[in-house]
Amino acid sequence: MIIGSNIIFQENLSSSNSHATALLKKNKVREGTIIHTNYQTDGRGQGGNTWESEDGKNLLISLILYPFMIKPSDQFIISKTISLGICDYLRQYTANISIKWPNDIYVKNDKIAGILIEASIIRNKIENVIVGIGLNVNQNIFKSDTPNPVSLNLITGEIYNIEDCLKNLANNLDRRYKQLLYEDREEIDREYLRNLYRVGKWSSFCDVNGSFEGKIISVAPGGHLQVEDRRGRIYKYGFKEVSFQ
């Protein structure tokens, strides 16, 4: 086992990703180490967003990985791999799971999990990757202005043991990470695209030029979203350059 072979628990942290960064500065940390906390005072999401989580109700973790074999230009495949692992985990409890590009996990049209990946690159090689995951488990009241949060508890009505959830999630992430390391990466690409939220469906988008109708057709190796409009023109977007309406 790689992911979950070492688990470090801290009752409270400012941020599990920040704690992982501090550990890496001190010494070598075993690959697959999970930093787990009940509460974050400064939980971070993608693009500087915050992550709301009630104390002790959800999974708040960071993974430390050393995917040396991945080129920095191809590092988005790490996001794909982690996203698929979370989908595998959630499908044990509910259906209608998808990945909203680039790396939010949805149940139907509601967000249940988010991922924050921070890579350290030195001399054009990945030195380490910290993967932060926030997954809503038992929280049933959300007070932030996040428009569409949901949790396993809200979906199923069940209360879950957080430690059991962590072990289960770690097993699913570990299996997907080994697929990345030792098996067919093209299959990860294919599965990510198949699981993408609203892929191939005409939807309303908004970019710097305004609103338009388009459909997601692919995700480039570097992570750019490829959207085709009604005229057959294809556009590539980086993070926060396009949004659903």
C-alpha cells in the first residue's frame, strides 16, 4: 500500500496542505503519507477559494506523493487519477457521480468534494506533490455562500464513521495511484473524460466574450478544457477562463 501507509492525525490545523509543506521542508516524508485533521482554520480550495467544513464532520486530508515519472507538462493526470479515486469511493454509497472540470466532484448538480493539488517542480522535474482533499461526509448545514454543497449524510440520511471513511477512501486512491504508476495511463484519460460533468451535452457557458452554447469534447493533456460551439469552433480554456451558466 502506498497511499495510507502512514497517517498523521492533527486535531486542528490552519491547513492540511500547509502542514504537509512544513513537514517536507524538515525531512523526507514517506510517499503516500496522509495528513488528516478534524478542522481547518484556513482551509483552502482551488484558485484561492476557501473550504467550509464543520469540526469533525468531514474528511479533510492531504496526501504526499513523489510521482517523479510524470513530466510537469503532464501533471494534470495526477488530478485525473485522484478524481477517479474519489468517484470510486463515492459510488459505494450513491450514484450520479461526476467530475466537474477541473477537479470538483459532483453528485448530480451538487458539489460533494474538492481537490487542491500543489506540485513542487525543480529543474523541470516534479519533486513532490501535495494533494488536498475536502469531502463532505456528515455535515448537513452549510453556512458559506457556496451555491450547491452536499454531503453523504444529506444524500443517504446515514451517519458515517470518519475513520472508516478515511481507510476506505485511501484504499480507492491507492488503487488508482498504482494504476497511474504501473498500468495504462490512457485508460485514466478515457475514464476521466467519461466521468466528466456534462461532457458531450449542449450547455450554456460563459467566457470573456460572453455567453454561448457549447459542449465539452475533451480535456487536453495539460488540463485545458476543450469546448465546441454550435458553429463547430473549438476553444481551449484554462482554469477560471470559462464557467457553466
